Amino acid sequence: MDGIRLLPTTGDGTLVGRAWRSDVGGPAIVTVRDGRLVDITSRELPTMRELLEADEPAALVRRQKGEDFGPIEDIAAASLEPGTNGSARLLAPCDLQAIKACGVTFARSMIERVIEERAAGDPSRAREIRGRVAAIIGDSLRNLVPGSQEAVKVKAALIEEGLWSQYLEVGIGPDAEVFSKAQPMSSVGWGASVGLHPISHWNNPEPEIVLAVDSKGRVKGATLGNDVNLRDVEGRSALLLGKAKDNNASSAIGPFIRLFDDGFGMDDVRRAELELVVEGTDSFVLNGHSSMKEISRDPLDLVAQTIGRHHQYPDGFMLYLGTLFAPVEDRDVAGEGFTHKAGDIVSISTPALGTLTNIVRLATECPPWTFGASALMKNLAKRGLL
């Protein structure tokens, strides 16, 4: 990996995250000041959950004194798998929050989900199906408002053509797809390995913005995420979504949450342009892009479909917003598109949120997840923080 890149390149925002402290055997709540990592953990702020529940978390962070850990580049270097014996390494910036995700929120990715379903997880069939679907659908879905009368007409036309799909239902119907991506505290952070289930042979990264939402449904900030996708597994059956999405190290979030304040807010999320680079040990390079301007559902609508009288989250939640990116570039076999190989380095970036970098492994070869909510509570109690 050439150099260390993780911090935003625009604005002077308030960044918060989590780092593992080997000297206390547990996580710390951290912020970035002048390129240095500062531990702001206290009885007032023992967890990221407590910080995000504050009415003005950015102002609260700025008031904290904290303990200087050193240059952020040093901590980042110590965070690369398999890691070092440094005093600190970066973790995913969330802790007790539920990890939720929205799927099929962009027209182009929606078409790819239809192709996966039609191909039944077989990448060799994807190119032919892609051409047939595109010839019928064209650009008719790009500016379609889900649940609108126009969407109802498109649905009727697709049914008549024999191309209706459950993915098109959540893409242009009134109800968004919202699913549980991972267990609280199971996400990995910057530099960590991301895991692929070993049964998968057709998979890809999904570069997304992830919202940090409190227990009242208020969005407090945003970060980056890789919603690792097993195209063959989900393509065989949508009922395999859990196996396709929730595996060891399959949820990457980070590097930091940029808290909303006067200089950064929801409109910046709506305008975000995400860049993706995959660098393989075989010298293969894949470049991708996802523009939040093309999302079919507003992020606040996705939040409202996740939390409300119908479903509560006492510890808040992190919400992946979906991606426009769907790789079709061939890597090895003509017509079979892209799939990961072990050792791929995946970097997802946008100027306001920085860069999230991870290394692709099999889920069975990534470090096992062992530090859960009960371990966190015991550790905080031992440290006198509860």
C-alpha cells in the first residue's frame, strides 16, 4: 500500500472514532486534532452511543481535553492487518449501534440486482441478461420517484415484458429495502481485513455513505462504508441475504464519523461523490464511482423507513445508504465481470469524509470477532467509566 490516506481533504470538521488501547485492553473514543489522535473517553463519554445521543455532539467533542496518542499516520500504520504491537489501532467508529443497510437505492445497481437474480448466481450468464434488460428498461428508471404514479406505470410495463423482479419492487415501489447488515460491534475499521464467505466466487465491494443516527432518529453525522456483497449467493435466492451480507468482517465502516455542524450536514451527504479503487496483487486495478446525486430515495426517507413507531433503536443505528456502483469490467474470464481475489486492497473515498481502506480476505481467515457488548461493559466498568 502506497502511503497512508484516511483524513478528509476538505473542511475543518469534527471527526470522532474509536481506537483500541492495548494498555487498557479496550476501546477509546477518539477525535482528530491537528493531525493527531486524541483520546476523549470519560465517564461522560464512555461509548460512541453516549456521544451521539448528545444534542450537539460536535460542540461536546470540542470541549473535551483528552489524551494525545500521537500522529494519526502512526496509529493508521499500526491498524493494517495483521496489525502490530502498537499502543493503539483504529476500530470502526460505532459501538452499541445496530448496523442496518438499505439496498437497491440506485437505478443502475437495481438493474444489476435483477441480473443477479436472472442469472441465479452464475456470472457467465450475466452479460447476455444485462443486454436484454438494458434494451427494455433503458434510462426509464433513472429519474423515477419510488412509489409514484410513474413508477406504477413502469412496474406494469415490466410485468408485461416478463421482467418484473422483487428487486425492482423495492427499487421503485413505496417500501425501501432495509436489512440488518451486521451485529453491533462486529464492524471493522480502517486498515482491517474485510471478509468474504468462502462459498462465494462472484463478489464485489460496495462503496457507500453510512449515517450515524441516534435513538430518536436524528442524524448526527456520516462516514464511509463497504457493504461487502456476495453476488452469487444473493443471486441464487433473496432468502440468502443474511448469508450473503452478515459474515465475519463483512461490514467495514470508517475511518471516522464526521459530525454534523454549521460546516457539514445532510445536504453535503446528498451531494457526495464517492470514488472506489481496488488494487489486486495480480496488478489488476478497478476504478469505480458512486454519486449520491443519483440516489432514488432521499437519505432522510430511508432513515424514516428504518426507525419510528414501527421499530425502535435504543442505542441508535448506523445506516448504509446503498451504492450506484456495480462492477461489470472483466477481471479474468470474458463476460464474467469482476470478482474479488484475496489480497485486494479496497479504498473508498470522498473529500469530506476521507478514505476507508481495507484488505480482502476470506471471512474464515480474518481475525475472529470476540469483543462484544458484554466485554465492552465489563471493560468500561473495570476502568471506572460506568
